Amino acid sequence: MSTTIVETWAVNMADLGPIYPFVGTEFILFIVGIVFWIGFHITQLRTENRLYDEERVRYQDKEILRKVLLGSDEEE
């Protein structure tokens, strides 16, 4: 059973033509991949900055920070 036009590899490859799906969409898929990659990093940076700001505000009080560092379970 063959899922492509290739029945045997003992032929001239130039005569076969494209042997993979979506021929001609490589550049579009490349652009989509770059956009996804940059978007992921922007989302990740925003999420980490938001969490950092929340922790910074939460542990701004020196007494709470001392309790956290000393391992006390009591928190206001």
C-alpha cells in the first residue's frame, strides 16, 4: 500500500515531482511559525511579569517576608 505517488525509490527523483503534502506553503508555514514563536514569548513575558509583580506586592511587608523565609506557617 502506498500513500504517495512513489511506488519504488529506484527512479529518477526529478521525474517524481513533489513527494510531500502542501508543496508551496513552506514560506507561509515559516511565517506562521515565527509569529507563533514571538507571540509565545510575549505571552510568557507578560505572565511572568504579572506573577512577579503580584509576589513583589505580597512580600513587600518585611514581616511577611521574614515569616516566609523562616518557614512560619502563620501569615496574615
